[in-house]
Amino acid sequence: MKKFFAVIASFILLLSFLPLVSHAKASSSKEGRYSVLFNKSAIPSTFEQQIKSLGGEVTYTVPEIGFAEVKVPSKAFGKLKGISGVSTANPSIKWNLPKAHKIKASNVNPTNTALWDKQWDIQRITHNGESYKLGTGSHDVVVGIVDTGIDRNHPDLVKNLMPGSENFVPAGGYQGTEPYENGDPNAFDDLHGHGSHVAGSIAANGAMLGVAPDVGIRSYRVFGTSSAETSWIIAAMVAAANDGVDVISMSLGGFDVKGQIFYVDPETGKKENLGNEVADFNAYKRAVDYATSKGSLVVVAAGNESLNATNKKSVMDYINLELAEYGLYAVGAGFEVPGTIPGVVTVSATGPKDVLANYSNYGPGFIDIAAVGGDARMYDQYEAEGRLDEYISERLFEQEFNLSTSQDGGYYWSIGTSMAAPKVSAVAALLIDKHGKMTPKKLEGLLYKTAVDQVKGTDKKNFGNGHLNAYRALR
């Protein structure tokens, strides 16, 4: 990530990107954590006892889709697949928080200063606010935000925050490394900022405005300040669907491998096959199917690796570059998850003038729709030229970054497909508010037909069905 060297009295400037998947070195420790998927969408009553017999414990379960996370001695990994009813098992995937660098600020007082003139991204999607004359949403429609939580007291968010937000981070946080995490389901306060920023893009209504400033939102926290397990994210998806949310917005993503993961001991050179990640991949698929069956449309970010996600060689080269740090390498096919899961709406990011953001993933058949998420072209140029101080002092980030709400009652600037996906979620909510409840499949079709500036030919690999347009959706 880039480093910021200047400090100014302005907003918080945050360059954030989606979590990347890395893998615990399961074979380098005495015990490991593993994902287990059962043949059926249920967990046998004898499973916990069987895990105890292997010298381990069950750490998290999602019974609705037959998925569990366990901690067992590494030597017992091979025995997991032999447990009755188990379909697949693999070392648990670690989902990392977005890396972020912030510049604190204080020259805007939200109590008396409107921020609309700084919201070029929302202006683009709402046709300079014209869509607000046609519809702003209502609390009859709810968007569930699976993310880092939310600032429950933010003046721009509180009026649209519906009852029922929940925390899915267990006591101790990621593998016991976060002692401040108490596992309280009501502890959904945002400790990072990412989730609050996403929420503002959807439904802020105050000093700044979201795309749907009167729609209901609910937070499902799956990150603290560290990392997350697949099981937490999937549990949140299932809970949101059970709560009846109309849209599930997920500004997170990573990569799974359908193939084999290997660990090479740096001292002995011994190679160990750790299995594959099919359990996690299939668990996401079940979770999406479950949410869809309950009537929730799942909207996800495409990721920020500048990759053609349909080019398997490029994806595998990227995955192995990331795995090398952990003494691991993969053989097989890599998939961006949950973006490649059937049934989700996958969103790429654009910058000013509707160009594909220089970080956004893309690919024919992978991207469904594009939305403004900000760009870093100018930032990268100034940083490469050693003129980053000038970029900051001249506030050039306002021309390419997106402004939204923070976790501390304020605001910050950010870019990423994380910033694009929630805007699509907001327009989907507006369509429901206008046309009434409908199946996720019908809503998805309506979104692509009425809520975009359409594109043709090779542009589809970058923008799918087109550029998000709330005004067009409602007129």
C-alpha cells in the first residue's frame, strides 16, 4: 500500500482495498483450524463428540447450511473427511481487513455544512440529485450490510438504522488475537470504519446523502480490527436472510482454489498437501442459495487486484504470489469469492468519466454491473513523481476519491469496489420500494434492464450490463 507523508487539517483520507485471502500455515503448528462442509444442510448431533475424540473442538457452526469450523491437531486433518456425513474439509481461510492509511481532519462542521458539492460519485448515480424527486426509499425495504459494523450514533445514519443489527465476531476475535472482543451479539459498533463508509453510500441522510437516503439499513458485523473466518461471514449472510432483509450488501472478497494447496517446510524442504478449498467455496454457494431462497438479493464487490477474474492463469499467478509469504503454493483453478458464485450481483468500480478504476477487477461473464467507486490514477501519478504532499495539500483526492461516513461520527474519503457495491445495493432497494417485493431473480433482471446506462461489445467485460443510474431506475 501507499504511504502518506503529509498531514493537513481536512477530512480523513483513506485509501482502502478489499480483504485478500491468505492461509494459516496449518502444518507448521501443532493444531490447525479447518472448514468442514457436510453432505446435507445440517450438522449431525454426534459431530462435536467426534471432534473431541480427535483432540479438538468445534469453534463455530452454521447449521442452516451444514458448515462448521473446527480446531484439531494438524495430524488429525486427514481424519476429518472420514467423519460420517462430511462432504469436504480444508484449512480455514483467513479474510483480512482492508489496509488503510488515514489523514485526520477537522475543517468541516457537519452540523452546519452540507457536503453535497463534494459527493461527485452520488451526483453521478442520482443524476445530480434528480432521482431523489422520484424516490428515496423507505423503511419498508431493508439493506443488510455484512461488514465491519456501523457507527450506531452517526447523525447521518441513525435515522435509518433499523433494530436487529448483530455482531458475529466471537469472544477473543480472530483465533484469540483480539482480547477486547467479548462475543456480545449486540456489539456491532464499527471499530474500523469500512462498514460505516459503506452504510453512508447506501442510506446517509444528513450532512451527506446516500443513494437511497430513506431506506432502512441493518448491520451484521463480521470484522473487528483484525481478520475474519469464513464461518462468521456465512453465519451473517444466513442471519440477514432469516431477518428478511431485501438486499445483502457485501463489500468483501477474496480467492478460493479448486485444486490443491501445498506447504513446503523451509527447514526440511518437505512438501505437504493441505487439501483444497472446496469446503469454503461450496459453503458460500450454499449461503447464497439460502439467502436467495429467503428472498434476499446478494450484491458483492468484484475486488481490487486489477485482475481479469476470468483469466485463470492470471488469477493463479496472483494467488501464488500471495501464498508464497506463507510457504504455500496452489495448483488448480482460482476463483474470486463471492463474486464468482452463481446468483450474486458482482460490481466493478469506475472513476470519474465512467472509466474502469485502475484497481478494479473485471472480466467477461464475471462483472454484472458497474458503479462509481473512485479511482487512484492521479494519486498514483503524484506518488510516483514524489509529489504526494502536493496531491494532499491541493485536495486533489476530492476529484477521484469518494466521501462517506466514518465510525467516529465524521467522514472520510476512500476508493474501492467496496465503495461501488453498496450503491448498487441502494438502487436495488429503491426498485423494491417502487415496484414492491419481488424475487431476487426478478429484481436482478429489473436492475440490469432499467437501472443502467447500457454498454455494448468489449465494454461488457469491464461494466457488465452497464453503469449504475438511480434516476433511470425510477423515472
